[in-house]
Amino acid sequence: MVGYVVKSVATAPIDGQKTGTSGLRKKTAVFSSPNYLANWVQSLFYSLDGLAGATIALGGDGRYFSKEAIQIIARLAAGNGVAKLVVGQKGIMCTPAMSCVIRESKLYGGIILTASHNPGGPDEDFGIKYNTGNGGPAPESVTDAIFAHTKSISELKFAFAEDGSEDPFASADISKLGSTTFTTAGGSFEIEVISPTEQYVAMLKGMFDFTSMKALLAREDFKMLFDGMSGVTGPYARRLFVEELGAPESSLMRCEPLPDFGKGHPDPNLTYAAELVKHMDPKQNSDAPDFGAASDGDGDRNMILGKGFFVTPNDSVAVIAAEATSAIPYFQKHGLKGVARSMPTAGAIDKVAAKLGLECFVTPTGWKFFGNLMDAGRVQICGEESFGTGADHVREKDGLFAVLSWLQILAYKNADSSKPLVSVEAIVKEFWSTYGRNFFSRYDYEGVESDAANKMMAHLEKIQEDMNASKDPSGLMTLGGFATKVKLAENFTYKDPVDGSVASKQGILFVFEEDSRIIFRLSGTGSAGATIRMYIEKYEPDATQTDKDAQVALKPLIDLALEVSQLKEFTGRNEPTVIT
Ligand code: G16
């Protein structure tokens, strides 16, 4: 056994280490600057009770700088008394798999190295986040404590090799499965390298009926295409769709994980997954597949497509909830009592909850807000407009869970193989005819100057405050000089129904009398400048009107939102970077 010693190394606080919507994300150059990562990780370890002797997991999307980060974290983990680090082979572990491993192996927690859907590489982004023992992202009580420590930190507890060299754990080869133990005076430290796929794939196999999905994929009139966007999901997708379900290798695109995602932006939306969208469009590809899906850098986001048809994440989670107990074995077995969505997510799932008599919760943006509701057994399916869909099998959103859910629903609707294929589009349209349609669009303005974005938000805050101050007894307000009547204007505040914790200022929303709304918030996942998100939603109950193009149906509201916010005037931006 190889020995190591723990030494204290002096450091000083570094500005701007506040955790965002999901972890700390910065440019790789910032993360690799002296002590930047180490300060945050040491602050994390200071914030955790009972860490001595604990086992924690470590892995991520394999992006550029991950190898160096693993070495730093292992040295700090040993230095802070962690007994064992469970590392995904080659440092790989998709985010939902990490949640699964923490839960199933009953670990103390886990560290995920990812900036999710943000690009990677020396000039792009790196990120880190911590998940607690329930497998979910750390709550704000933990991230606030980490931030407080980053502001006063003065020492790093590092492990060194006995000969004084800096990498005491170099002999633990993380490209190979197995375990290595190192010793120090009065203690030891073990590094176990595990398969990033085994536990997670086994869990998914227990949740779905692979036989019926296999039969669907064997049909001559059914083809699927999965885009791994050169992120971490590729190997999981190959294992599930090709090896387990028998789909041909040609059902996969960009399924080799690359540290810079092939210089792409691994965000599964209509802009950044344009290549997949093109393959799925029968006007551009005469052999367009029937079902398409994409996943992001770390495998928690997903996009679902039919042949020439985009399923919004809002509709996707609502369809899954509506079909769950008839089509998906996991929910047939465990039942469905409640659902949840983030505030800017369109309310299609609310309609399902009302019809099925389920509890329905609206939380701030950030998957961490679903954790308590799931732990309390009140919510089993959740979704966010930001291409996040998941269930209570783990405490992260789960891209492959969403893709398998859709395959399972398709298998269920197409159980009779002698009948023509029921398409993704037909399933969504049947949903609209039952529940009505929540037209939805999100405009993203990326890389806006922070000061300009903050001024625009302050302007909107003032409008909302003035409106509330001048409310007449009818409770209705007018927005500026516009005819539209406003039912509610607020900066969203959420009180967690389980632990009573309060999250305020989570987005400014104006809800109109005729079941429509506009929302503004600043993204918490960018690494530089600000990203303004403008969300527009309108509910259409009339089944004869649900077939319109969303941009056409929402045009008056989009114009109103731009005018009220004075977005162009504040930011100088005439067009959004991404329209969803
Ligand atoms: C993270 C969070 C999600 C959130 C999304 C967008 O996703 O886990 O809950 O909806 O960011 O957040 P924002 O609008 O603040 O950018 P991911 O996939 O980036 O980890």
C-alpha cells in the first residue's frame, strides 16, 4: 500500500464563487487558475457535517480539465478525512447515473464535474456541483454555506505523496475498474473505479418493459435516431438502444463523448441540435426517422422529436404523466400521486393533474426544488421547460428516462403491429384534443452585458410593484397602456411545503385574464455576462385551434413582452440568440 501525508496549504478567498442554478460554472481558464477549484471544494468539505470516514462518488461528463480536477479533488478528499472515493471509469458518470449510484449504494454524497449543456474546452466552460445523500443537487442551505466559506477560506487540506511530490494517488488508474488503498498515519484512503453504466442501466431495465420496446424497434415502419451531442450519454445510449433493444448502430449519432463536445454546444434544443432536427424533417430527408431524441453534455436534459414534429418539454412531461400508469411499468407498480413543474414551465401538466386528481406543485427554476417533494412521496414526475424531465427513481432530471418513457408510450400505443403506426405527432395531438394546448415559447438573449440585464429586471420589478400598489377592488390591473387585463403581477416566491424554506425573487411574471402570461428571469447557469430568458405562454382550450404555429399564436404576447420590458432599448439586442 502506498502512503500519503496531509499538509495544510495557505490560500486566500477568490471572488465570485457563488453556486448558480445548478453548481458553479465558469470558463475553464478561471477554473484552472491557481486554487480556484481547490478553494470551492475545500469550502464544500467545510460545509458538510460528518464527512470524516464517508464515501463519496466522483464523476462527470468528461469535459476538458476533468482529469486535472479529479486529481485535485482526490487530494482534498483524503486531506479532509474522506475514507473512500467512488470514481466513474475514466472520470465518466452522467448526472442521473450519479444520482442512482449515490442512492443505491447509500453514499454520503457525490461530486459531479460538468457545466451541463454549456460548451467545453480550454476556451469554454467547466463546472462542479455537489449532490447530497438523497442523490439530488445540494439545497440552498448547503450552497449558501459553501459560498460563505469561499469568502473567508485561508487553508487547503491537501494530501501529498510521502516523498513530497504532488500526486500521491497517481498509481490509481481511473481508466481501469478496481480499487486501490493508500495509507497515512492513523488512516487510509481508498479509490474505487466503477462502471459508469452498470447500476444505472440495471435500474432503467427494472423500470420499463424492454420486450415491448424491442418489438417496436423491430417494426419495419419504425426508426429512431438518438443524438448524443458528443456528450456523456453516448455509451449509455449504445448500451440501451443498440445492445439491449436491438436498434441498428445507425440509430445513433454523435455518440462518442469528446472533451470539447466536438466544438459543439451540447444543448438539446432546436438551435443547437439542428443536425438532428434536419434528419427528422421529411422535407429535407426522405427517410426521416419516426422518433428522434437528443441529450445534453451530462445526460440530464432531453429533446423529443417526431417525424417533422417538435414536442415541447412542457408537453413531453405532461404526456408522460398522462400515460404513466397505463404505459410505464414503473408507475404501474409505484403509482402516481403528484407532479411538479418549475414556474416558467407551461401548465400542460397542471391540466393532467386536475383530470387525474393528482397534487400539482409549482417550484422555482432548478431541479433541486423537486427533491423534498419527491423524498416526501408527494411527487413522482417532474418537468421543466429547459428540456428537463424526470421522476422519483433518482433525484436529477434524466434524459434517457424521458427517451425510454416515450419509446414505452409508443410501444403501448402500437401494441397491435398489424395496424398503421401511431406517431409521436398523433400522440401529442390526441393529448391537445383532450387537455387543450399550452402554446409556449422561450426567447434567450445570451451574453448580454450584466448591468443592462439587471437594469431591465429592475425596470420590470418597478412595474410589478406599481401595479400591485394601484390594484383596484376588482383585483385586475392594466399593464402600461395595454388593453390586456392582468390577474397577477409578482416576483415569484416559493415556500417549500415540506421544510418551509423560502426562495424569493425567482422571476417576474405577469398573468393575464385570458389564461396567458409573460415571464422574465436571468439564467443562473451562464459562465459570463447575463442571459435573459423571456417566457411566453397562452392556453388554448378549443381543440379546433390547437394546430397553429406557436410563434404565430403567441405573436401579440411576444410583442407585448418586448414592449413592456424595453428589452431592445436596455440591451441593444434586436433578436434572441435562441428561440424555443
Ligand atoms: C439547470 C438546472 C435546471 C434549470 C436549468 C436552467 O439545468 O438543473 O433545473 O432549469 O439549469 O436554468 P437557468 O434558466 O437558470 O439557466 P442543467 O441541465 O444546466 O444542469
